[in-house]
Amino acid sequence: MEALGRQILVEFYNCDKSVLQNKKEIEEAMVDACIIGKATVVTHTFHEFSPFGVSGVVVIAESHVAIHTWPEYGYAAVDIFTCGDTINPWDLFNHLKVKLGSSHFSNMELKRGLFETNGERIPHKIEDDKNISTTPTHTDTFNTALHEDDCDLEEKLA
């Protein structure tokens, strides 16, 4: 099986509270992590909350990196999602761990977009005229059921 992307969900604990409250430092750490990881930065936006916290996202051509901080608890939740095989999301993780001053963390890596490809690699980007033959690893029953339920709901509302 091959995956379109990798997503790391991170809980950073015991972080430097002054960093977690500083929008500029968070933004620099996040953008620098993407650059160090060789991601293609498309755009980024960050917001500082009153009285505590910063939230932000760096949109990268390969997906995104997002953060939400709780300085009063020394905690940050980070989502690192990369597609393709040119970026190692753990490089971004390591940079952020240092910049946030985290002395404790937990994480979970998910493979996203899993397909049975009969041993062939899934390209991150494909040419318009190239058709990739893949089979999802999960049945489409759930999605079909949701779609059918949506149609029934629309009929009931009409």
C-alpha cells in the first residue's frame, strides 16, 4: 500500500510560555520549519488572541502546517501534513520542538490517502493526461451511505 501523504499530530508540553504568546516568534518558527524541511511555502497567516494564545497556519504546496498555543499551560498543538515523498515531516517537528522549548511531547503519525497500487509508487503530482489506476484500501460503502443519506435529507427538506 502507498500513501498520498503523512500527517503528524503533535502535543508539545512544557514549552517556553513567552514564545507561545509571541505571534512573531511562532510565525518565524513555523515558516522556518517549512523552509528547513524544503517545503514550498505558499502563504501563511497567524492570529494572536487576548489574553492568551496564538493560532496559525502555513500553507505549503505539499499541504499545511498548523499550530494552536495555550501559553498559560505551556502547551501547543501542531499538525504537520505533507504530501509526496520530498519532505520529511519529522524535520519540521524537530525544528519546532527546539524553537518552542518543549521538554515533553507526544505524537502520532498517520498515513493519509492509502491505496493499493500493486507495488507502484504514487506520484505526488501527475500529468493531466496520465491516469493512475489505484484501489482505495477502504470500501466506498461508508461514503455512498453518507451520500444517500444526504439525498434523503434533501428530499425530506423539499
